[in-house]
Amino acid sequence: MANVADQTLAGDPAAHDLMRVAHDRSYRYPTDFGGFEAKLTYTGPEGDATGTVKVTSARSVEVTILAEETGRGWLRRELGSMVGHRWHMPYEEADGAHELALGDDDDNPLGVTIDVIQDSYDSSYRVLEQEISQVNRAMGRIRFSIQIQSRDEAPDGRSLPSNFTVFYWDTENERLSRSDVYHDVYEPVGGVPLPISRQIISADDAGITTRRMALSEHRLLEPSENGESGQLEYREG
């Protein structure tokens, strides 16, 4: 089987050069990472709850908690995002699998634009100082933009987003419909940065809502303990 690194990349080589560097700068779990278990605490408008989480692959995040379905769904979605974006994937299987084009706005304070050609989500990125600074996508009548404000350094020198904001626009009514402000904390467990907490403050027409989860007493799993090998289809962000 051919090495993925030998595959021809579609589009502008300069765009791929920038995206590859940003991809490699972003922390991902080791190739033999088996997942983890941890205790879980949730705080939200539905009330407080405690439980456990077991992560065995980018696709498998098992949350066991006595919480309302809204809270459980939020936990599954946010934990899945935190670990899914950290799962190992070669560049050629991530954004390297798409045709990229370089924008002409390299003097923008948020970085140069990289467009994903013929992408169903009309995706684009900005890269600033070898890091992804912004992610833009569209889903139906909703368009959103992720603006990364700060990152933390992993033990190996790569980085993890720690503070970022997601803006949602209703394109049919041409209005900003919601903003989510994220604060993430990671700490090394056995040399692997694992999620410790995520807080999201959301503002929309209904007001301001805050949800928070905290993880503790992590235990790393060996690959033989989970029986999983699947990977999530990954795109930067």
C-alpha cells in the first residue's frame, strides 16, 4: 500500500505547505493511544450532576451520568469534539485530502486565508504564525466562524486551543444569531494532555447560558482494553 505522504495533494502547494505546518503544530494523541476513563461533573441550567466518561476512540465517547437529556447531549457532543480533534491523523487524510487555494490577503491581522475548493461546507481557514487562527464553515442557513484567541503548550511543544469563540450567523435573515465563548483546560496524564474542563458561555436572543464540565481521576487505557481502532473523519478546527 502506498505511503500517504507520497500522495499528490490537490490545489496550491503553498496552501498545503501552510496547512501542513499548522496541522503538525497542533497536538494529537500518540498513534498507540488507547483512550481514557475519568470521573465527570456537569454544571448547567438543568442542574448539577456527576458521572463517568470512557473514551476508547475518536468515535466512541461513553458518558454515564444522571442528567437531563439536554445536558447529556451537550456532554457527549463537547467531549467528542475535545478528543476527536486530538486524535491522531496524518495530514494527507485530513485537510491534505482536499483541494486548497491560497488567498491574497496575507496582510490581514488574522492571517492568510486558505480556501477549501468544492467543499460541501464552503470551508476556509486563516493561518497566523504557523497556527490555525480562524475556521469558517456553512451548514444550510447557518454560517459559523471559530476565532481562536489563545493556545496552551503541550509537553512536546505542540499546542492546544484553550480560549476561542464561535460566532453563528443566520444567513437567511442576515443576522448574528449566537455566540459561544469557550475555555478549555488540559493537563498531562502519563505525558498525554487530557481534558480537565470545558466551559461554554452562550449568548443568543434568549439571554446568556453557561455550561461547564470537569473531569478528574483519569486513567489511561491500553489499546487492548478498548477493542477500538476507528478514527473520526477529521478537519482542522
